[in-house]
Amino acid sequence: MKTFLAKKETVQPKWHLVDAEGQVLGRLAVKIANIIRGRHNAHYTPHVDTGDFVVVINAEKVVLTGKKEEQNKYMFFSGFVGGESYRKLSDVRKNKPEFILTHAVKGMLPKNRLAAKMLTKLRVFAGPTHTHEAQNPVKISL
């Protein structure tokens, strides 16, 4: 019996819609990362992008447990000497709530060029509306 390996040409990606309202950030990010990688499919192949597209709405209403809202910080680096800057998660939630979920999912993908391609399959929106109605995403509950 031969092992089946998926090919890039044969993969037909689907579109999924996820509502992040009331969901815990880490648990949601794991499930989204698995869908983007294609780990939910029977034809999953690690070296081929077999994942599906994921549209996330209500990213601003994602929940964090404990004191993470006040204690977590994101580090940014300008590339120059002394160019480190830190921002609290609560400040990032006010200015750009999509970044929180995107950053969490990015950390759960493999660290290679294929992961950069996979991350383009994630579309995050802060509010309840999105711009991908034409793709007819199927709503899934995680």
C-alpha cells in the first residue's frame, strides 16, 4: 500500500467563518491554526499547503483569562539601536484588535516559508461584518 501525498494542484480550499465573540484567545487560535494548516483534512500533508481559508469576525470581543489583559505586552523593533518598544495588550485591543488574534495564530504555525503562505489564508475583522460574502464561507462553531 502506498502513502498518499497531496499535491498543490489537487487541493481545493474551502472557506470557513468563525465568530470569536466570547471565545478564549489561545483555544481559538489553536483551532484556527489547525484549519489553516489543513490538519482537519484526511489528505493532510505537512510539506504541502492543504489548508482552508478562515474568516474571523468579532475579533475585538475575544476573551483572555486571568490578568493577561493588563500584563501581556507586545514587543516591536524598528531595526535601529535602541528601537525596542512595548505595547500593552489593552492598548493594542483599542487600536488594532485584529492584531491580537493574527499574532496568536502566527505563533502556532510552523516557522518556515510555507507558514507565511498559510497566514495569508486568515482574514480577521474586528466587527460583525466581513467582505467575503461572495466566497460563501460556512459558519463553524469551535
